[in-house]
Amino acid sequence: MTARTLMLVLWTWAPLAAQPGALSTAAEEFISEKFEAAKQAEVAGNFAVAIENYSAILRKYPDAIPEVYQNLGLVQFLDRRYIEAIATFERGIKLRPAMAGSRLFLGASYVLAGKPDRALPHLRFAHQAKPSQESSMYSGLALHALRRYQEAAPYFRFALPLSTNPDYFLHLLGICYLRLSEQLGNEMSRRFPESTYEHTMLARIVDAQQFYQVAAKEYLEAAKLDPLNASLFLPLARWLAVLGLDAAAELAFDRYRRLLPSEAGVSLDRRELPRRELADVGIKVDYLAELASLPPVAAPLPPAPQFNAAINRELTRRIAAAGAAGEMWKQAAALIAASRWSEAAKVLETLRPPAGDWLRDYLLASVLLLGDDAVQAEAVAARIKVLPSSAASAPVLLLRWEICRLLSFQSFQRLTDEHPSSAWTRFARARNLDAQGKREALDEYKAALEADPGLPEIRIALADFHVSNSNFQEALALCQKELELNPLSTAARIRIGRIHIGLRQPDKGIPFIEEALKNDPADPDAHADLGRGLELTGDVPKAIAAYARALELDPSMNRLRYVLARLYRKIGRPDLAERENRLFQKNEESARQLLLERTRKLRETASATGQAQ
């Protein structure tokens, strides 16, 4: 948001004139004189003078006009003096809690000061009192910073049509849904490892990234666990054809047609396939034999062959019910099998299942998604309530992952199509290229920075790119510049501290990490960085405490157990060292059994989910 835009926002919230009320004539003249001088200074962009004049009023009459605290806080906010603005707004709100403008910019100040949890109550108050682009934007940013992406997305969507810079909100929506899909994907891998659902998810990730061999392998693994799911065999046939495995591709495609008689006339247009590659690197699979070993396709077919076995079992049970309800389920299933999504949605909407019944909304959200209406699909899927132990838990989780993945892609696609020259578009391209490990990312980062030097996040992302390429001094310079522009940047502090510690300069790095942890004490990576720095200084007890805290916040950081075992031996605690070593070995073995080579490869690219499409 530019300074000019912010000034217009401030004036919509600030009182237009001082209203001293029951004050002496001399007091009213003093306040009016200072108030007018402050407003003129604001217009001229001389924030220091405006601040001094508002402060003069409050020093002399601290309780007379609560709105003056709002005016002063707004100017401090505009001058990026967020800590001072917080104190000012808090004092004004104590005198008059109903000042929505003060609540809005108090919340915004907390967000920009790296304290999103403190921001939310004030932002909720402001948004309820006067919904606006600003109240929705800062509410979304606060929730996003707290990793509550599901709650953040509706605020960004609300702000999008109100904004004069829609490219920013398209970027925010894309990132928000990307992070949410990553959360859901991680939950899928944790709760349902090696299931058809995890294999399907991983297949679709690498499918979008055109990792030919891995995609084919993952689709096959999913198909072996769910051999009557037609949706798996068309993409499998496609990638087998790309790999030059024509006989296996035809077998997969034939199975797809047998499962979906409505698609009997469809053929694989090889002209639309990517360049053919030979399947001679890395993964060796006898696809022809694997496909031939699947159980034959025989009548009766699943009622909705595009869905997995669990859904079809439940749907079959509903169709078997007596009366009109069973007929409606049967009609909906027939329309789904014929890929007539909009007609299927209309029939499903007329069904009135009992409270707590999840199947109708699951199918409705699914056909909306298949019809490319991801926004409505998300709204319907949000109504589904299933217990973690329910048989519906895995398919519902996969559905929500698919929806978020498509919403992320659509947001980035709109950003690219509608704002091709935007700094946010260049930034999105840069991050996509960076996630793929391509050096061209550097040019896009620089182009984004040139398009908008004040773009938030860009210097941090570019610094990360330089660190990954061992250009530490360039990364430090970018983070220092970010701190000049945003003195409260927690991200910049973490990077500076991490770089110094990585360069074995703990005395320089530790203060930055400690300062960052004051704003975000729940960051496990920052605690691990602090532990490494303290270990370098020789302060082993404090290093152990920092590593232990990181593990408490994120138990998946298994490598820290190995470090802790080494440090416990160093201080003469072999019992604790042995405990950590046992846990380390146990977790490593579990990881090897669950993830295997293909999952480790995929995890390296998981951050690009959705963007690499």
C-alpha cells in the first residue's frame, strides 16, 4: 500500500475536526491551533511536525479528546513508527473503546510489529464495525502469520474486489492456498502413509511438475491399492506414453475405458503429449506386468468410477435404499459416471440427507471441483464434518487438498494473465523458478525488485536464493536493507542471525535470533538456530535447552536428537545421550520404511505444490 493510499485511508477514519467539548476558551484555542497545524503538516508529508503538534495537545489535555490519540497514532503508523503507534492507540482506546479506526490501525500496527496474536481482537472489532479492504487485509495477514490459512483466505477474497491493487491480493490468495495445501498434504502423509490417497496426492504433485517417471510410478502404486478408480488410469496412460512404454500405456487406457463406458470413444491424442522420453533412469518398473496383474474389470461397475473404492462402497449402500432417496442417489451417480457435472450438482443439491451425513456434500464439492468451480467447492467442503477415525477422513482430506491446490493455481494464473507486468507476477515467477532450482530465478527476483523497490518479502526471498547459492554477503546486504525499510522485520533478523551463525560468527548472529524469538517464540527453526549459535560459543546447557525447545515445537526435526545425544555425552549424561540416540535411530528407521526414495525426492519439491503448474 502506497503512502498516498494510506493517507486517504487515514482521513476516512480520522475525525475531521477537533471537538473539545466543555473546555475553556483558551484550551479550545490552543487545541484548535495545534490540531490545524498538525493537519497541515500531514498534508505536506511532514509527519514529525504533525506528531509534535498532536503530542502537544495530549501533554496538556491527556483525557479531554480521545480522538486525538487516534490522529496521533495514525500519523505514527504512516511514519512506520509502529511501536509508538501501538502505545498511542492503546491509551486512546482506554478512554473510548468504540473507536473503530483506532482498533483497525492498532491491529495493523501489531501485525507489522510481528505480533499477530495481539492484533486479532482489535481487527475483528474493526471489521465487524466497518468492513473494509484494510480491515480484511490485516485480518488475513495476521491469520496468515499465525499459519491459520483456512481462516485467512476468506479475508483476502473479501478484499480483492475492493482493492485498487488486486495483483497483491491475488498473490496473497495464491500463497495462502499454497500453504494450506502443504499443511493438508503433510497431514495426509502423516496420517495415511503409503495409502492410495497419499500415492494419489504425490502423483498429482509430480504430474504438475512433469516428473515423468515418478508420476507414473505413483499413479501405479495408487492404482494397485484402488484398481477400480478410473481417475488414476488416464494420467497413468498419458505418462507411460510419454515414457515410450506404448504397450503398457494402451493397457492403462483400455482399463480406463472399461471402467467408464461413457468414455469408450475417447482416444489418447499423442500430439498433445509432452516430448517423449525413455524410461531408462532411476525407477525400474515392469508396468505391463503390474497392470496385467490387476483384478479384471467386471460387472457390476462402481456407480461412480471416477471416485475411489471407499466412496463407491458408501454410494452403493445409499443407492440400495428404498424409495425416492435411493432413486435420487442412483440418478446422481449415473450423471457423475457420464461426467455431466452441472446436472449431477443439481440433483445432489436436491438431496436432503440427515444431519452429520457427509457423502452428499463430498460428492457435491467433488463435482463442482471437476467442473472447475473451486470457490464453490471450497464452500461446500467446509460443511463436511468427519471424525478423524471415520472412513471418510482420508478421502475428505484429499478432496480439500485438491481444492486448495486448484485455488492456488487459479489465483496465480489470474495474477499472471491479468497483471503480466506486476511486480507480484515477477515475484511469483521467481519463486516458482527458485523452487525448481533454476538460476533464472535471480533475473525474475531482480525484475520484481526493479518494478517495485518497496515490495515486501522480495528481499527476504532473494536473500534465501543467495544463501542457497553460498552468496552470503549478498544475502546479508539484502536483509540489512530490509531492516532499514522495516526495522521490525522478524524474517530479516532470523536470516541475518542464521547467516552469521552459519559463518561461525555466533556473537554477531545470536542477538538477531533472540530478538526475532521475542516476536515469534513458536518458531522451531529459530530455536534450532539459537541452539547452534550457543553451541558454537561453548554454552552447552543453553544450547541443549534451545534444541529441546525446537524439538518440542516440531518433533519432526529428528536430526536435533542426534545433536542432543552428542551434547549430553559432552556434559557427562550418557543416560540422556542414549535416550536421544535411541529415539533418533527409531525415527530414522520409521522414515526409511514410510518414505522410501520417492517420497524423499518429492519432499524436496513439496514447497512448489500448485505454483509449478
